[in-house]
Amino acid sequence: MAMRYKHIWVDADSCPAKAKNIILQTAASKAIKVTYVANRTIPFSIQNPLFTMRVSETIENAADDIIVAESTAEDIVVTRDLPLAQRLVKKGITVLNDRGVIFSENILSKMLAERELSLQMQALGIATARWNTYSEKDVKNFSSSLAKLLQI
């Protein structure tokens, strides 16, 4: 039997506006709760009584800790934060990044190793590639992965 997700948690401070809009439009059409979590208020582009904003303390990982403590196996979490994703996957929670990657322990291990190598190279003064743009391909991949999870 397919999973019926009831809630989407968004690590909202780093989530691109286009991804947030996709989340809100999709959630509104499927009557799914959405909670943005960040250490500051982030407004919703669509108003809906199912959408809430949780403002955490401004200490490191406070927003992450809220998401880990309050999300359940019936939820989806959207984040690009790899350590947060790892904590959630270990808890049995479905985690998706804003580029459409549905995290597994295997994928996370590879991505964390790549991140560590990149940090080591930067510390040695070796430039590494950066992908700070959020392309239309990323938007399409994210939308497709979210729809797949929600079976739209």
C-alpha cells in the first residue's frame, strides 16, 4: 500500500522561492499541512489555514532540532542540509532536497563524502566547483519528485 503523507516540513531559510511555491501549491491541492521552520519569519506566498511558520531560536541547529523532534514517518521534509537529512533518514523520515533528490543512507553517504573532500580541497586552496544557481531543470526535478512521493 502506498504511503499517505500528512505533513510537509520545510527547512525554509535555504529553500528557494520556486520550490516553496511548488510545495504550497501541491499541499493546498492535496490538503496537506506545511510547516516552514527557520530562525526568522518567512512569509508564505499562498495563504492557507494548513500552513504554519515555526520560528526557532537563533542558536545553531535550533530549526533543525525542531524538525527532527516533531516530524514523523508520515511526513516529508524538504531540506538541502545534509547533516539534517542524515538525522531524519536515520529516524525513518522521507527527505527530499530542492533539486529533487530523495535521500537514502547510501546517497547521503556519497554526498557527505563529496562535501568533506570539497572542504578539504578548499582548505588547501584548491578551488572546487560551486552550484549556487537554481535552474529550471532543478525546479522540474523537484516538482517531479514531490509529485512522485505524493502520487499525483
